[in-house]
Amino acid sequence: MHEFIVDAITKGGYLGIALLMAIENIFPPVPSEVIMGVGGIAVSRGEMEFWPLMIAGTMGSVAGNWVWFWLGRSWGKHRLQPFVERYGRWLTVEWEDVDKARRFFQRRGHWVVFFLRFSPFLRTMISLPAGLSRMSKVKFLVFTTAGVFIWNLLWVEGGRRLSLWLAESQDILGYIIMALVVAAVIAYIWRVVNWKPRAERD
């Protein structure tokens, strides 16, 4: 089964990696940890090259983050708030969370965009308040590219080293891949099922 996951991710080539990473930053259930980690495994097997993989993964991540940044910057609060309130369950976020993140962004400054790229839960969400706060496009692209490059590097190198370390134990490697995929899917389903508007929680 894990070979099917590896093939599904790598058969699309570098363009497929870029598309998967863009989608991962737009729609929650697709984990970048698995995409780039599997990419690292493909590098160790000689099926992909390190730098093209890093470039594709980084470009895809930046593109996905740019979608949320563009929405925040172009739509503004009055158009974005009804969208979040309507589809918040599937994004597992509500407007109060977005507004809280916007205030946090304004207090802490633009460097938040870089540092939160290393947070599994906030690295995508911060793009929306950055856009709402009308952060400079150039600064957003620079900080986002730097952050996602380092994040992707960690997972590619981690996947590569893990594959080399477990070269003789492919079953264990397979269990690790499957565990990451299953954990990501279960976490998303749990968040959707248990998600309630703040008014109901209060």
C-alpha cells in the first residue's frame, strides 16, 4: 500500500509535486509532510532529483499561500467574512479565528509570516490576515518563500535520510508513511465532525 502512495505522489513528476503542494496549502487534508517526505524517499531511490524537487515543492507552497493572501487582500473583511462563515466547517476555521490571527499579525509584525511557516496548524492561515492587513506583496513573497523552503527542506532531507536508514526495512518505512497519511486524514475528519461555531461553544 505504501508503494502505491509513493507512486501516486511521484508519478506526476515535479509538476505533480507543485500542484499537490499548492492544494495542500489551500485545502487542509493533504499533508505537506507526506508529500515532501515521500519526495525525499524518491530522491534516495534515484527516482527524483533533489533541487528540482525543492524548487517544485517551494513554488507550489508559495502559490497555495498566495491564494489566501490574494483573497484577504482583494476581498477584504466585508466579502471574506461571509465566505468564512459559510464554509468554515470544511476549513475548520471561523471568522473570529481569522480576526484574532490578523490582530496577532499586526502586533508581531511581518516576520510572523516567516516564523509561522514552521507551525503545522498556522502556517497557511497566516496568509489570510497578511492579506487583510495589506502586507507588501514583495515582503509576503520573500518571507513565504524563505519559510516554506526551509520547511520543505526539513521534510525532503528527513525522508531521504529515513529511506537510507531503513533501506533494508521497507516494511517499517511503509508503516511510517501509512501512519502519517492515516493520522492526517483522521485529524481532519475529527476537526470537521467536532467543529462548532463559537456561538454554540459559548
